[in-house]
Amino acid sequence: MTGNAPLIDTNILVSLFDGDAPEKREVSRGLVERCWRHEAEYSVSVQNLAEFSVVVTEKVEHPIPTDEVRRFVSSIARFDGWRVVGYDGATLDRALELRDRHKIHFWDALLAATMLANGIDTVVTEDAHLSRVPGITAVNPYGG
């Protein structure tokens, strides 16, 4: 992995809490624990944190209590091992361009545009299609 701290995608964060996929949960836990131990630094977008919050409280069979989600998101935002990045109007414009040019979903294009705007070239994710965007490498920690 090169460039600034790799971005951890929403699906990796969600896997931390997925009791139905213990292998993925362990791999995800290992990644995140490296960050908490100051052995690795990661980036995460405010978009990832928002998506994570919605998925684990509204879209899973066994939702996580909102207070627990709030504590988890807050701990990432406050911890110096996590680089929390955001986007602005120019990033939204770039996302629309990336969506049309590379035929990817808007939310993925917004994540890619946010990464590029913040000098991040690697995303840790299950979604290989983010590699369609020049300058971005997708790394699947689960080996798939």
C-alpha cells in the first residue's frame, strides 16, 4: 500500500460486527486493532462512517444499539491513528464526473473523489470496482 494512510471502506467496518461471517470479522478486527495499537494508520471518510451507522442500525438482521454505534464512530473520529476525511462541493462535482466516466455507482464515485482529493490511493475493501478509477488501488483483505 502506498501514499497516505489507506482508506478502510464501509464493508470492512460492518464486518467487525457481523456474527454471520466470523472469518471476515477476524480479518477486519486484525486490521482495526493494528490501528488502535499504533502499528498502522488508516483513513476513513465521513461517508464511510455515515454508511456504517445506517447499515448496522437499519439494514442488518440484528441491529446494533445506536449508543454503541455512536461510541464506535466517536472513538474513530477522536483517535489519532484514524485520518477522517470529508468532501466538499468540488468533490461532489468530481464524483459525478467519475461516475459517468467509469460507470460506477455514485456513492462509490464520491468515495473515490474524496480519496483523490485527500491524496489517498489505496482502499481496503471487498469492492474491486473502485480500481476502475485511475489512481486508486482496491485491496481485498479477505483474499477474494
